[in-house]
Amino acid sequence: MSRIDVIVPCYQYGHFLRECVDSVLAQDGVQVRVLVIDDASPDNTAEIASELAARDGRVLFRRHTVNHGHIATYNEGLAWADSTYLLVLDADDLLAPGALLRGTRLMDAHPEVGLIHGHAFVTRDPATEIFTVGSEHPWRVLSGSAWIHGVCSRGMNPVFQATALVRTSLQRAVGGYRPELPHAGDMEMWLRLAARGSVGIIDGEQACYRQHANNMSARYRGIPDLRQLRECFEMFFSECGHLLTDPQRLRQLALSRVARRALRQSLKSVRRGEINAARELLTFALPDGPFQLIPLTRDWLVHKLSRPARSGPDVVAHASQ
């Protein structure tokens, strides 16, 4: 029976913690430990975590006396884990029934796989009945290079962290999360893992991602999100380019996709009459954008944004160019 450590970092999510931990303890067919780390929460996280640990010996609990931040807390959890596999599960998320068994079966059968991920059900009010009934989902294995190419082609993170099961020995080899990437550190981690192993994809719901006002992603919209994506790719190719067949082409592909996203957001901002935001997004996109493919849009935007801002939304006649 496969052994898995599920790391549950928690800050001010005491009201979510019990449901999260219960979703892990209910996993069938695996040996699981739940490693709860309270990052000095001012709410009742410590009280609930202590209660959960007292109730079930599979739950272990640590509490920080001062706040360390989520990256340091994640890395502490990675260092604490010593089972065959590990997964980082934020305290506001939960696992789907059978998720860990599906993941470990795939990884046990394919020792070349260092990371697996699947789909997540996104909701504001999780409940066990939201998940697809049944324990089997289709799956596939991609080479690390093919998976990296797919990520670069999209220019965005395809993985919900709550679904990402990692081989602990490979995690030890690649190291922890980067403090320079508070928003895109998980994506950079998946790329590092894929540079050294194959990736398994389960085509089914492996977890539930709870959407609410305090999600960290809400703090990274527009330029902050795009900057983190660009830094993520730059950092990855700087460190791991030597492991790839054609790193320069992949890097250019990834950065051009991020620039394309910035350009699209700039067009949307013009439509809404948000001229200053549109200028900032266009400036961000210019260094890496594949503008030889869209000269009309580029030239139109440059002309539009060189004019003084006016009240009311602007109409983009050829936004699809």
C-alpha cells in the first residue's frame, strides 16, 4: 500500500481546516499522513488542528510562533515529508474520493513519472456530492519535454496544486519553492519536476478548489500575474535549460504567449475605457510579443494609446486580429 504525506499549510483558514483534513483521512487504499502547519494564525486554526491530531494519529501538527509566509511554510512541509509520495493541499481545498489511490496506482506502474495532476472542481461551496461518482478516470503519461512544450505553448499554469502528487525522491532532487515567486512558484516547480521526469495526467476530478475573496490569486491580477509568469519562465530556463533539447526556442515561445495574453488584456482595457491600464499592458507586452503576426492590432493599439484618454468605453473594431 502506497505511503503519502499530505502537507496542509494553514493561515487563518481554521473554518476550512476540518473539512480539508477529513477529505484526506477518508482516502481509501493508501497509507496517509496529514502534516498540518499553522503559520501563526490569529484565528482558531491551532485549536482545530490540535483537536484533529488528538482524534486521529495520522494527523501531525506544528504551529509557528511568528508568521513565516506561505513559501517558507510550503518548504518546511516538503522537508518534513518522508513518505514515497507527497502532495501540498491548501487548507481551503479538499481531495476528491479516490484521488490518492488513482494517483499512486499510476505512479507505481510508471516509475519514470515524477508528477501527476488532474482536474479540479472550482466552487464556492464544496460538498462531497460535487465529485464524479466512480473511482476510475482515463489517464495518460507524457514525456517531460512534451509536457513542458504544452505549458510554454499556453503561457500559463495548467495544474491545480491540490491535484499535484509528487514523487518525494524527485522533490528532494529539485529542491523547494522559490521565494522570488510568491504567485507562480508552483508553476515553476512543476516545470522543474517535468525537466527531470515524465508527467501523468488524470482526466478526471482529483480535488476541489474553493473560490473565495481571500484566495491568493485575487491579489495577482493583470500586470502582477503576468510579471510573475514571465519571471517564472525566465528562472526556469536559466536553471534548467541545459536539461532541454531546444531551450531557447521554448523560452521564446513561452514569453511570446505571456506577451499575447498582455496584448489581449490591453485590448479589453481599451474597450472598457481603461486607457492607463491598457498602456501599461501594452508596454509590458512589447519586448516579447509576436507582433509580426498581428501588425494591424499592434499599430492600432499604439495609435489609440498615444491619444489622450477620454471618458467612456472605446470600441475595438478589429479586436480579433
